[in-house]
Amino acid sequence: MAAPEEPLRRRKVGSAGPGPGSPPGPGRDPAGCPARLGAGTFWLTRIVLLRALAFVYFVAFLVAFHQNKQLIGDRGLLPCRLYLRSVQQHFRGGAGWDAVSYAPTLLWLLDWSHMDSNLDAIALLGLGVSSFILVTGCANMVLMAALWVLYMSLVNVGQVWYSFGWESQLLETGFLGIFLCPLWTLSRLPRGTPTSRIVVWGFRWLIFRIMLGAGLIKIRGDQCWRDLTCMDFHYETQPVPNPVAYFLHRSPWWVHRIETLGNHFLELVVPFFVFLGRRMCVLHGVLQILFQVVLIISGNLSFLNWLTIVPSIACFDDATLGFLFPSGPGGLKDQVLKMQKKEGQGVQPMPRYGCMVRQAVNLAMGVLVAWLSIPVVLNLLSPKQVMNSSFNPLRIVNTYGAFGSITKERTEVILQGTASPNASAPDAVWEDYEFKCKPGDLRRRPCLISPYHHRLDWLMWFAAFQTYEHNEWILHLAGKLLVNDAQTLSLLAFNPFAGRAPPRWVRGEHYRYKFSWPGGGHAADGKWWIRRRLGAYFPPLSLQDLKGYFKAREWPYTELE
């Protein structure tokens, strides 16, 4: 009776899997291993791109929500209401087409008597929409266009606070992001709307111009980029150093030479990899992302480097990014595999009218970007190259560049106040104000805040190698400090007059700052910096000194009373 059981047992074991001639199960190749995604599709690439772009938008709107009221609000240092009024006066009228096209912003349509509320509403809407896209990984053209319009509305009234190259870069990246998505559908894999190759190449064209523009402006700019000595100074003199920069600054000279050569290779040679086939394009994306990660680690450059990673993602197709997604049945990766399998079998959905319209729109977008790229390319080829400029108010295609010149010494403006009735008295005690991130207190460790951005700190770096006549807002800031203005003081880390009467006088002092030597005497004393006074930046000022200045600029001087 035992003999027949063995064949039966073998049959049961054999029935557990497919026979030798059976087709493989879904998501598996003939060898029984998980199937690999094919190259050439960008379904998963779109998800990663959208989430990365939404993250940068989220940070940008968060910065706006925290700082716009103090900088461009009703009682800000440079009120945007006055800026819009000056645009109206320039074009001799109200909110006509000339004024709107010069500074496109939703604020033309809103009530200017409550500008703080308007700015908060724009920022909160942007935070809400970007959060949704970041969490879900899906978007449509309506949501992406909303983010673009909302942020453009802030950039075009932000004046000097929004004058950095990454603002235009975010708008150009966001404009391309609109065309990544279907018009209405909210799905991570909208089967009727595959990612357009035109849009993918739009992102690749963007990262090519960003990197090549940065490389060319260096070679044509400061001599130290040509003699390979710029990195001897960069870590110490960059706008807002971080703790890593403190140690990198003291690297051996030959390390700085290698860093500079590597920078030239990554910005002048690697960008051309994007045009040399799939493998070289993938290598381009990997190198550029690693380069941006190194820059993030070595300095606080706002969300610039995070944003530059976004178009680099377009160098990768689904086969390259598949490792980011789980392989379980029914997952995104499995769904893309099935779509690729159907496509490989020649199963194509019937073309719909909407798809043809979509293709026409993408083609029109490609033609527009190509047309707007003509002056940008001419600028790249010009020996008088200009960086971080826009040739149209919508900032759809822009010029880029970074650190075309390197400052060899770091100078800082230190704001001080005194309660003494006589500012020139020998016994007057001057106390320092501290900013959120810029160097001040010699014992305070350099901050680490990227991708967040303190706009006032960054502008104080520019002000230090200019004069206060070039930066009128700094006198407005001094006036705010003279009355202990709570809104403005929220931009600072320390107010020496907190909880007591405001200062009678405020002045600006000019100092040269240098990193202390790690392990040296100053470092042993807890000092990250050493400094030497250069002189006065602006003289001691009282409320009475500033009232006429405020009135001439239509700043609300009643707040000083």
C-alpha cells in the first residue's frame, strides 16, 4: 500500500509551481526572478520629479509665510504696496496692461489695505497645494499652474529680497512641471497621459544651461577660477557658512586645487553628457546630484542646490529609478511593468481627441522654450555673459550662474544699540544684535539650515561689501530697532534690549571676520571666528535723525513716535 504514495507526493510538489513549458507569472521573468523595468518610459520618473519639485515649493512658501510680512508687508522693510504704486506711477495709470505685464502678480487683483493678509493667503495656499503633491505624488496641470502663479506673484513684488537666481530657477522649473501632468486627472499613473519626451528634454535642457552657465561665468570671471585658488577663500567668505565649511576651509592647498578642477569638470564638461545617449545621460544625472549633495553639505545656499537636483532627475527613466519603488504585486512598479508589457505586445489604446490636443500643447511648449532660449544661448556664448537674468517677466527661460567672482575677505555689518543719551560718550555701552544665521557672536557655532533661507541674513552679506547708501532698507531696519518693533525683531536671533526700553541710538559697525584655527588658541577659547574692526558702516542714529528719511520714502514714520 505504500508504493502508490510516492508518485502522488511528487505530483503534489510539482503542482506548486509552473511546469517547464508554463509562462512566467506577472512581474517575473522566465527564470523566476522579478522582472526588470524596461528603459525609455518615465512614469516613475514623473512621480519622483513632482515630489522633488513640490518639496522645494513647500520650503519656498514656508520661507515666504515666515518672513514676507516683515520684509514686504504693510510695515515691512520694503513694503510691496509702495513698490506696486511706483510701478503704476511709472506707467502713468492704474493696474493697466503695461503695469501688470511688467510685474505679473495676483496682488493687482486684491485689496492693498490688507497686504499682510494677502501675502499670508498666497503663502498658505502654496503650502497647502505643495503639501498635497508631496504626500500623494500626483498632480494635475491646474495644481501645478496654481503653484507657479502663486510663487510668481511673490517673486515679482519681492524686490531685492527675491532677487536671487534660484527664484527664477524655481519658476522655470515649475513652468515645465505644469506640462508633466494631465489636465484634470489626479493619479500617480494617469494611463491616458504618459510623460511627454518634450517635457523630459525641457528639464534636461534646463540642467544643461544651469551647469554650463555656472561654469562659463567662473572661467570668464574671477582670475582665481583660472589659477585654481578660489576654493582657498570660498568656504570662509560664502554668504552663510555652516560648521562643515569651518573645517573644509583648512584643507590642504592641493585639496582646494582638486576641488576647483572638479568644479570645472562638472560644470563645463559633464553637462554635454546629457546629449550622448541613455547611459551617459544617466551618468550626468548621478554626477550632478552628487555634486549638489556636496554643496548642500558644505554651505547654506538656501534651496538652490535642492532645486538643481530636480531637473537632474529627468536624466533617469523608469528602469533607473525602479529601485526606489517596492516590487510587490499591485504596486506602482508592478503597474508600470504591465503597461510596458502591453506596449511591447503592440497593445496601444485608441488615440483620443484629448491626447492629440495634449500632444499639440506639449509641442507648442517646446517651441516656446526653444524660441525663448535664443537670447539665453546668445548670452552663454557672449564674452560679456550675464548671470541670473530674465528676458521676460514670466521668467520662463532664464540665464543662470553662481559665484562668478569670489570675495577674498569676509566683512560683516554688526548692528549695535545703546541706551546712553550721548552716543559719543566714552562710557556709552554698545550692545550687539544677533541675526538668525549670519556671523556675529564669535563663539556662536555657524548654523546649518539648508534648504531653509533667512533672506535678511543673506542681504546683510551683500550689504557688507557695499555702503548703506546702496541698501536703504538697512536704515529702515535701524529705525525698527529704535522702537523695539516686535515684527522686525522676529527676523533676529537676539535683541539686547528685550524686556526693557528700546535703545536711544543704533549704529552699524564694519568688521573683518576670519575662521579661527581648529585646535588653536581662539578655538580652545570656544571661538569659531576672530574679527577686527574696520570702521563705522553708518553713524549712530536716533529716532529724530530718521523721521525725515522715512517720510521722503513714504515709509510709515508714525511707528517711530
